[in-house]
Amino acid sequence: MKMAYYRVISIGYQRRSIDELIAMLKEHSVKKVIDVRELPTSRRVDFRKNVLKSHLAAAGIQYQHVKDAGNPYRKVEGDFEYCMSLYSSYLANHPAVIEQISAAISEEAVAIFCYEREHDQCHRSILIERLTTTMPDIDLVKVE
């Protein structure tokens, strides 16, 4: 019997064009992007929710925004570690966030998407770490 695993791509759009992002998603066979920004807006028009959703749809990639997975503490200035510890506590007190993300992950590759290019400098690192406690068969690929 084949063991199930779940391919999760961690990716941010910082210093990327929409074409670069879509090329990377296709390279990793991503079928769905899960946007974990609290507010899915950007100064860069291509990365605003509805525009991004349209670009992804044209590339055959589904889009899902999970507002509650966003980091309500991202505005805490100057102390990244403190901000991440607040977010970790937030997830501990909001298990439905992990349940919602888990439900969106299938045997097809999904991307957990936010702004920061580097996985370890983004709240998605905490989110994915928490996901692996409920879904230990996650195959994580950090696209930086």
C-alpha cells in the first residue's frame, strides 16, 4: 500500500514578478495556492487578491484565501522572535485555522503563499510547523 504524503510548497512573492511566481508554481506542479496573508492586498497590483486569483486561474491553478491564517501580529515592530511567539500562541488558541488549512491540502501539491521570500522570516514557517504536528506526512519544499 502506498503511503500518502502531502506536498506543501512554501513561497513568498517578495522580489518576484507574477510570471516568476507562476513559473515556480508550475515547476513544482502546484494545483492550489493557499494565501495566508491576513489582508490579501499589495502595493504591487498583480498580487492583490482578485488580480492574483485571475492570473492563477489563467495558469490552471486554484486560489484560496484563508484570512484567519494571517499574522495579526505582523505589525509588532522590531522583534521578529516576539512576533512569531505571539503568532504561535494565536494558532494554539485558534485550532480551526490548522483544520481549515489541513482540509485544503490534498494529494496534489499546494503552495502556502505570503509576502516574505524567505520561509524562516515569515509566519508561514510557524503555520507549516504546526501543520506537521497534525499531518506528519507533509513533504515541505521551501522556494526561496
